[in-house]
Amino acid sequence: MTTPDKSAPAPYWSLAGLAQGARLCGAMVPGTVVFAAAYGTLAAQKGLTLGETVLMSMLVFGGASQLVALEVWTNPLTLWTVVSLAAVTAIVNARFLLMGATLRPWFGALPQWQAYAALNATVDATWLIAMRYRAEGGADASVYAGAGLMLWAVWVVSAIPGYLLGAFIADPKRFGFDLMLPIFFAAMFVPLWRGVRRAVGWAVAGVVALVVSFVLPGWWFIVIGALTGSIVGAFIDDQ
């Protein structure tokens, strides 16, 4: 790994940091519970077993990508569906590449096996917590791990009541569960807001995705919208 910034405190591990990380993500817990329950409900409607639903949460731990995957999911699964699942999930989670890059100056001094193990807990909430903690001068890598472990446990457990509830709901859309994904991404815009000029790429991506959704079948609107918005954003930043 590259040499970290010498002006920043060196990363270290501590038990106290694990507890601090769990405390820092406390405000995220209620939203995570609702989000995970909505995922469990949709999983039940798609025909997944309780074991499969929990296992996906344990191994994937990616709320947005799991909901998108369920939208693509068909029963029985076909080869094309599996390819679509992999492609859409990769696109939705591509933001983690940039998130990981921002953490490198902090985790760069750690042994690779420690740094990569900690990065396994990367989700939007843990990244936001980590960036604020680091900006305030914190260096304990355990804080990042503690926040990730806390939210992972909440995510996995909260999917179970959602699944059990979903078995008794004939139409999840009636209760607004289908709105969880757009609401989540809308909420993510708030801490990422950098002014109107930077929002042009977002707007272009949204408009293009909406138009493509009416023109092309399937989930191409996600790919085309994301690429178009990224290209526009790159040109704007280059000016």
C-alpha cells in the first residue's frame, strides 16, 4: 500500500475504539432497522427463504445493492438473471471504490490484511462516520470497525421481522416499501451536496435514467444514467 500522509496521526487498534464506533453509529440504527425490515419484506415477496434472506444480508451487507438485486430477481433464476444481478450490483456498489480511496491515507500504514479486513465493513453510513471522525483528528481504526460491526449486526437481525411481516403482505407497494430505495439515495445527497454546479451531473443522470426507463426494457437506465451523469460531472469539474 502507498505511504500514508505523515502529517496525519498513525492508525492503531483498541477495544475502546470498537465501543466508540458502535456509539457513533447510534443515530444510524433506527434508519437501518427500517431499511433492513423493508429488504426482508421484499425478499419474502420474491420467494426467498428466511435462511437465504439472512445469508444475503450476512455476506453482502449492502442495503442499496440488495434492494436493487431483489428488483431484478426472478424465480427460477436464469443465467441472464444472474449476469444482470452481478452487473447491476457492481454498478450500484461502484461508489465504494471512491470511498475506499479516501480511506487510504488513514489505513495506508496498516498491514494489508488489517486494512482490507476493516474495509469489508464499508457502507455509506460507516464511511460518513469515519470521515467525520478522521476530520476531527481521530486515528483509531477500531472506530471504523466498531461502527461497521454494529450496523452489520443490526442489518442482519432487522431483516428477520421484515421477512416475517412480508409473508402476510400481499402488496408491499401499498405500504410504500418500494420507495425505500429512492428515499435512501435522496437522503445520501444531503451530506454530499457541494453546490448547484456540482449537482448538474446528478440532475443529468436522473433525467437520462428516467427517459431510458421508458425507452429500453430491463435495468439499462441505471447503467446509462450513471455513465452519462459521471461524464457530465467530469467535464464540469475540468472547467
